[in-house]
Amino acid sequence: MSFIPMDSTHLTVALQNDVQQWRTTIYWAQQRQFIYNQNLTGAVMDGLGVASGDKALIQAFIADLANFNLLAQGQAHATGSIFLFNCAGVLGIT
């Protein structure tokens, strides 16, 4: 990771780049949650032959997207989730 520049011009550019990346991430999460909710239901996963344990991990990831989107809207979800744990679980699906 690069250092934060100490002159105002480069600091402004670094901040603008980081905020643009952050906004892009938020928009991505909103779109993906909507698409998964519309197209990857439990019935669809059953039809694809997704194992129940894998299905639970996928559903946890979709819930993580929903929780992230709530947080981006200024609302904290009542229950927490370990986002990185759920990501690792989904990445382990074979």
C-alpha cells in the first residue's frame, strides 16, 4: 500500500481516488445483492444440485451483502456476521 502524500494537491487526488473506489464498491454491493435475490433462490440452488452446506454459505454471503448495504445507508443490522469467514467459505466451494 502506498503512503499518503503530504502535499495538498496529491492528497486531494488520493482522497478522490479512494472515495471513487469506495463509492464503486457500494454500488457493486447494491447491484449484486439485488441480482442474487432475484436469480439465486433456494429453489434455483436446489435445481442446480448445490449441497446444503454450500447453499448455507452462499446464503450467508448474500446476507452479508444485505448487511453491508444497510450499513452503507446508515443502518446497522441487529446481528453481526463475519464477512471474511463467509467469503472464505464460499471461495472453498468446489
